[in-house]
Amino acid sequence: MKIILLGAGQVGATLAENLASEDNDITVVDLDGGRLRELQDRLDIRTVQGLASLPNILRQAGAEDADLLIAVTPSDETNMVACQVAYTLFRTPTKIARIRSPQYTKHSEKLFAPEAIPVDVLISPEQLVTNYIQRLIETPGALQVLDFADGKLQLVAVKAYHGGPLVGQELRFLKQHMPSVQTRVAAIFRKDRPIIPEGSTVIEAEDEVFFIAGKSDIRAVMSELRRKERNYKRIIIAGGGNIGFRLATVLEGRYSVKILEHNDERCRLLSEHLNQTVVLRGDASDQELLLDENIEDTDIFLALTNDDEANIMASMLAKRLGARKVMTLINNSAYVDLVQGGEIDVAISPSQTTIGSLLTHVRRGDIVNVHSLRRGAAEAIEAIAHGDARSSKVVGRAIEDIDLPEGCTIGAIVRNDEVLIAQSEQVIEPDDHVILFLIDKRRISDVERLFQVGLTFF
């Protein structure tokens, strides 16, 4: 696939890394020549320096025969104009744009249409991150919570703790512990090394365990791997920017929420638009302020400013002062693995959260959901099976007979509204939503080919 990426920031660079290794023809456009050179030194890609919305720059990038344009520059306006130019002059088939401003997104149905601004897919990183954090808050103790099949099914990552009923036991005993719960362990990461789970695999303390289950069964499975955590009630958000504001909007009413924001004007705006959230003017690294606001009784401290270092320092301080759980927004993906698991319980990477939504539209075959796991080390994929036993490599076959790539497992099937946790003898039917877990991303093209229908299918 020939893909043009506009913008070489965190999201653009991460996406280029993901796609360049998958036999795609990638061209990256950015104003910053140094950033482009750094990318070109590491990846097998083309680069073009210039303003991404200009017709001559898009022509240099190959827009005349591109399959897909992804506009993720820092400017909403540049992204929108680039999509318009690509459609009007070059008839680029698919155009994806990152749009941050809620003033644009709230009018998306009228604004982003072929007869207006021709954007086929709209990506709002702030909204994606807000939804991601909300799922973590609603699932106490989880490191990652991902929805599939419109929320009927969830993939959850937890760290196994000493004392968990299943810790130190083989996975085959999971069914004995919970005979009425349908679940499957999709993968285990042990000291950053992936393990494909089998019945004889023993779960060890500190393992990062990914399991899949119906939404209503998630808490029961988690209790087998770690101490059951009580629901969160009191939340402090450091940073009243777009993400902090969106999160407070969806949380207030169900939780006791406070926002710390140092900017006077922003504080006034927050207090005018939030109904039950306490807005405090101050610095999140002010120890006296945190103590005054009873940080030791806080269930979650969320550091959501645009400054990674400020987020990390405020989070470490909050944890040492007694906050029960600390979650930190970190834009520099290199920092994420360094800080998570110590005093910071969950490090949130906006670029990795956004990547999954973008990859959904890049994957071949009928792929409806892609989630990046372990900071891009693995992927969870929701694919729809089409065709029949003659034209498809999966339809009409039992799971044990499907030639899955090495490092790939099928975790579950959603058939109509029914969630079926994968069993080896289960047969895939047309229109099944198949949830796969892939720990070796170099094999993604093999997975895509599995779900592409042959020429005999009409």
C-alpha cells in the first residue's frame, strides 16, 4: 500500500515505524528537516520537506497514485486543507485527519463530508485518550483495558500479584477456579519477554497477563490474579487542558473530582463549564497544596499536562504523599517503560493510544479494530470472517485447523450478540468477529491474508 504521512511528530513517527516494517511504501512530509533525517536514518521510507497542505508538496510526496493519506500535523487547519487538496487535485481514495479542536469535531457530520471537507476518517487523540483513561478508572487494578465488538468483549492487562489464587498454578486450573466464567489468557509478558500461554503455563508473580472475557466477567477474572481493589471514588486531575477537561466532564457526578490548573483564564473557563468538579488554581507539584487537598485520601492522581517532566515529578510526589494510584500522561514514548511500575502505576502514551485507531484503516482484509499493546510490541485485532470454505482460509474451519502465524492466537469470537471464548474445536462461520492476539508484528501480513477472500467468493 502506498501511504503518505503528513507530520513527523510523535504520532507520525510512531505510525511510520509501525508501517515501514510491513511492506508498505511510506512517504513522510514535515517542515522540520532534522526530524525527517532522523526518521530516514532509522527507517526505509521517503521524506519530503515542506508545508503538508501545498499541492506541489503533496505531488512530490506521490499523492497522484497514493492509496491513503494520513494527516497528523499539529495543525487542524493544515490537516483539513491537505485532505481537501488531495481529494480535489489527486482524487486520493482514503483520507484520515487528526482533528483536535472540539469546535470542529462537534460539527463533524456536516463539516467532514465529500461535499464539504472530504475527510473519510476523523481521529481525535484527546477523545481517544479520554476514553482510554475512563476505562482504566472503571476497571480498578488494570494496566490496559480495550473494547471489542462494541464493548461486548474486553481485553484486559493486569500484573499478577503474590497471593492471587491462580499465581503459581497452571493455566488449565482457571476453568476449575471459575466454572461459570468464560475467559482465556491471550498472552503473558514476563520481564518484557512474551510467552504464548498453554494449559501447562504457570503464572508467576509480576507477570503481565492479558486475558479476554465478556465485560461483565472482567472483575471476576482479575480477582484470580491479584488482590481485589475497591472502586475508585476520589480523583485529582493535574492539568485542565483538553484531556483533563473532557475527563472531568465524563467523571463528575459519579466520582468526586478535583482539577489543579495553574492558568487563571483556564481556571475560569473550567469552572464555568464543569458542574460538580472542584477547580483549584495551583501547581500540581506544590506539596502544601496537595496536602491541603487530602492527597493521602485520593484514590487516583492523574497527571495530564503537556509537560512530561512536570507530569512525572508531580506523580512521584503525589504517590509519596499517599495517593493510592497514580496515572501519568507521557508524550515521549521512550519514557514510558522507564517509569511505569515504580511509583507511577500506569504510564499513558497518547501516540500509542492513537495508533490503534489509525492502523484499523491501514490493515488489509476486513479489520474493524486494532489495538496497540505493550507500547507497540504486540497487537490485538478484530477481524470479520467472510466467504465460505472454498474461498476463505478461516470460514468453515475449526480453530485448531487454521494455519495461524507463529506468535498468533485466537482469543474469542463474537457471533451476532453472542460472545464465544475460543475453543480449539470451534468452527468459524461467515460474519464472525474474530479477536486475535499477535505478539510478533512482523507476521501481520500473514494475519491479513488469512482474512482476505479468494477469487471464488462472489
